[in-house]
Amino acid sequence: MTMTPAELEARKDTLELLNAEATSRLTRQRAREESVGALARWLGRPSPAVTLGYYAHFVP
């Protein structure tokens, strides 16, 4: 099945939204139990500062 450029872009946007939602939920859950450094390593982020830059508004 061949997808049009618009369909490919829509799929990419959907995957990015799903990734952001899953990560934000995980961040809220794990931030209660672990340090930001441990969470950053688990997410594969280069540093805790990068993790906080993206997800600080989800940390309780």
C-alpha cells in the first residue's frame, strides 16, 4: 500500500503525539519513585536537564 505525502505526515504526527503522551504519563509515574537522573537514563536522554526541559510540567 502506497501512502501519499499527506498520509505519511499525518502518521508521523500521530506517532509523535503517542510518544509524547506515553512519556509524559511515565514521567509522572516514575518521578514519584525515582530521581530525575534515573528517569533520564531510562528514557535515553543525554542528561536530567534535557528531561526536565521536556517534561518538567508533568513532574509533581
